[in-house]
Amino acid sequence: MNERTVSAEERTVFWESRAQLLRTVSHPVRLTILEALCEGPRCVNDMNTLVAIAQPHLSKHIAALRKAALIACHINGPLRCYYILKPTLVEELIGLLRQEHPAQQRERAAVIREAGRMTRG
């Protein structure tokens, strides 16, 4: 979202679209497809060797990623070669998910103190 003041409705619409995107990618097969495409374009046969599922099921996952405008394809005869439409988003997301993110417990008093400052300020 940009810096201008946004209404609660605009904020809700914005985050609903992001939540839908996260729902789309929140499947191991789709994440595997995106990870593979981060390395470069791939044809369906190549992707089918990466995931041990039937080709029709792979096609459904690819269709969901296409509908979300994360990937697209070029057709050359019988070949369908897929590539990432939003490389910055997908590469950063995959990179972020590859990392470990340890939980950081905070002291109760510090949390309450900080929350109080946020409400007053």
C-alpha cells in the first residue's frame, strides 16, 4: 500500500487480495513448482519429474498459479513452457520460506509497556 491515507475498506480489499495469493501458494506442490521456475522456465514434463503426482493433478496446480497471475506459459507445438510472471515476488517469497525463523519470546512487562506507548502515541 502506498503512503496516502487509505480507508478501512481499501485496506481490507488490499489484504484480502494478499490473503488470496497466500492461499494459492500454500500447497507443497505449488511451492515446488514455483521453486523450480525460479531457476528458469520449464516444460510440463520437466515439472512432472519434480513432483510425484499424476499429470492431471499437476495441471490443476499450474492452473491455480496461472489464475493468480504468478506464472504464464508459451506454447510451441506440443510443448508448454512455463515461467514466472512476477519474479521479484516469487523469488523473495521462496527465499524467505527457505530460511529458518526462530520464535523470539519477549518479557511480559516489555510487551505491555510497548503496547501502551502505541495506544497513547
